[in-house]
Amino acid sequence: MNIFIIAAEVSLIIFIFLFINWLVSKAFKVFIKSSILRSDDRSIKKLRRNITGLLLLACLVSSILIVGANGYLLYRGENLQEYTLTIIRRIPSGFWIDIGIGIAKSVSTLIVAAIALKFVNYWLKVASIRAKNLEKNTADDKSIDAFFNALNQRVTGGIWLWAAILCAEFLKLPSVVSQYLYIGLRIYLIIAVGLLILKAVAVVVDSLDALSIRYSSPDNLLRFYDRLRHLIPFLKRCLEFVIYVCMATLVIQQVQLIANVAVFGQRIIKIIAIIFVSRALFEVIYLFVEEVLFKNQNLTEIQRSRRLTLVPLFRSFLQYLIYFGAIVSILYTLEIDPTPILAGAGIVGIAVGLGAQTLINDIVCGFFILFENYYLVGDYIEAGKAEDRVVEGIVEAIELRTTRVRHPNGQLQIIQNGNIGSITNYSKQYIFAVVEVGVPYDSNLTQVYKVIEEVGQQLKADYPDVLESTQVDGVESLGESNLLLRTLTKVKPGKHLQIQRILRKIFTDALMREAIVIPGRAESTEC
């Protein structure tokens, strides 16, 4: 009989262990399914194994203590059956009634929670379908599905946590258990609502993005949206950071030990807002300036080139100005007086300026290039000092320190404004496409001149870049087996290379049709 009592007590301990382990397992499955903790799945599983091991150890120690205590009682000659019944009789009968009522209420609560979850899942599915049908054929269906799936997971976890709190109260567990469960519920709700807001923000932003693209037209303000659309990912990231900071601030406020740290949350949110507003303000002002400068469709090439030249400079100046203002605002937000920092920066700037003469020289030369109109964006130039490698190509940008030149072969060449050296600009008013053609000594030059002039007239009629028809400048040189004739074709700035290639082909075809043998390869230069 004594062995049966000991086995019953040990079996009760094992049953309690299995029940608690089952509850922990169910709780962890709910958390793992929730996207709140999905990103750290391995850590959750490791924590689950550690808790199971701790419960197993507690069960083993409890079983050993029960066996040891019963063995001690047997050693003292006690009757285990009577001793156990005596202990049970000492427990008030109301305790067992309260336990029974608490268990019944807990079971009822769990059943009600399970039924409620069925209804919640059904209505959330219906709401998801209706939300997607509001605007068909948009790109935000995935965002809507993600939002309602996340909402379902958050509601499920919240209901089970609330059921656990009610069960703890029904079973009259120590008040500290309910207290910590309430704290856990509040933290869970803060995180759940925050993540739901993230999903909702993604849905709203994606929907507005799709609608803005759909309804944009040249007649309304949405025509500018495509040029500002690259800010959408940046906006999403900023909103995500704001929501995460709010979540962290509210969670920290629940823990009294570190509640004072929560005051930094508002400052971080202000800093994020300053950064986003600065970026958006820069893009909007730059877009406005471009719209004003290039709104007139009747600009000449020179006017357009000058404005294209000024736009990058204005962009750089605006960028530095706005970001400087943002840094000062951030310092004020952190309650740091920027005046001493700016004064120190001025002194450091003077010291650096004395040692950065090359930088100052580049900036000054850049201003002279612009004010004296040496070249503009879109001009074809040759630049560089005689002892250095010459840079040749189309000017893509003139910045405060450097000029970017695209070579005809595609290379982007960057040269400091202070090292620009001598400049040859092929894009001022006009330029001559010079092609040199070799003909035999026995050729009829009058006929050759006539063929070349006819080709030049036809070229001028076919190509608007040609300003005047081709003229023969005369005999350039006398070779060993041929005469070298120099031809001039007046073309628009920067078009000489293209026209030279066309002329070589046309000259070759025309002279061959006239049975004039070309002894050597045609040569070309430009001026």
C-alpha cells in the first residue's frame, strides 16, 4: 500500500510536469507562427529546449524529494496512508471547491477563446477579400494579404494571452503571476499593434502609389509624381524606423527599471522626421527649379546649354545648404548648442583652407569657367595642359571642383578645374568638318571639284546639321602618287565628327561612279 501511495504522488508530479510542458509547447507554437518572433526562430527553439530541460529537472528533483520524504516517514514508523489522509483533511473544503470552480471557469474560457478565434479567422478572410475587391487590378494585393495575415496572428496571440490571464485569476494563483502576465500582454499588444501599423502603412503607401500612377496625366500635378517616386522606398524606411522607435519606447515604459530611457524615443523620432523632410525638400525644390528653367520649349541651344550647366551647380549648393540646416536642427533636437561647434569649425576651416590651396584654386577656376563662358554642358572640347594628357569629348557636367567630359569612345573623364589648362571649344557658333581627299595626278580637277560641290549641295539638303554646302579649299599637298585636296563643310557645333564620316563615304561612292581612282585613304582634320 505504501508503494502505491508513493507511486501515486510521483505520478501526480509527472502529470503536472506534462501538463505544464504541453502549455509551454502550445504557447511557443503560437509565438513561432507569429511574425513577431519568426525572424529569430532558432533562438526561440533554443529557449523552448531550455525551458523543457528546466521543467524536467524540477520534475526529477520533486520526485526524488517525495520519495525521500516518504522514505523518512517510513523510517520513523509512520503509516503513509493515514499521514496523507490527515494532511488532506487539514485542507479546507472550500479550497477544493474553489479549485474545481477555477478549473471549470478556465476550461470554459479556453473553449470560448477557441470559438472566438474561429469567428475572427472567418471574418478576417471576408474582410481581406472585400478589401482587395475595392480596387481591382492594382499592385497592392500582396500587401493586403500580408496585413490581414499579420492581423490574424496578432489577434490569435492576444486572445490566448488574455485567456491565460483569466485562467490565472480563476485558479487564484499568486498575484505576481497575474501581474507579470498583464505586463507580458501589454508588451505583446504594443509589438503586435506596431507591426500591424507597419503592414497598414505598406498597404496605404502601395495603394496611393498605384493610384497616383494610374491617374497621373500631363494636365495635373501628378505629372511630377514619377520624378519623385524614388522617394517612396525612403519614406517606407523612415516610417518603419519611427514605428519601431515608438514600439521600443512604449515597451521600455513598461519596465520600471529602465523607464527613464524612454525620453530619448521622441528625440529619435524628431531626428528621423528632420532627415526625411530635408531629403524631400531638396528633391521638391530641385524639381521646381528644373520645371521653371526648362518650361519654355522655345529655348535656343545656347540658352539650354547654359541652364544645363547651372542646374548641377545649383543642385550641389542646395544639397549642402539643406543638409547643413538639417545637421543644425538635429543638434538642437539633441539639446546641443551648435554655436560653439560652428565657431570651432570656422577656425578649423581657416586652418584647413591654408593647407587646401588646390581645392580653393579648383573652385575659383570653376567660377571663372562659368562666368567667362569658356564652355557649357553639351559642348565638345579639348582641354588640358601641354605637358599632360589632353582631355577630349562632350561636357556632361561642370561642378564646383571638377568638370566631367565624355570621350567619343565612351570613357568618362574627370578633370580638376584648376588643371583645365588651355581649352579648344568646338561648339561655338559653328565648326568646319574638314575632309582631305587624294586623287591621281592625271585627274581632271575641274570635274573633281564639280563632283565634290554637287555632293556638298546634296549633303546640305539631306542633313539639317550642315550649315553650308561643301567647298574645295584647294590642293593641300603634292604626294608621290596623288594630289591631296582639302574640303570644308560648315556644320553646327559638335557635329563635325559625324559629318566627316558621312562625307568620306559619299566622296568615295561619288568618285568611283565618275571612274576617278582614289589612290590612298582619305585624311581628315577639323578646325
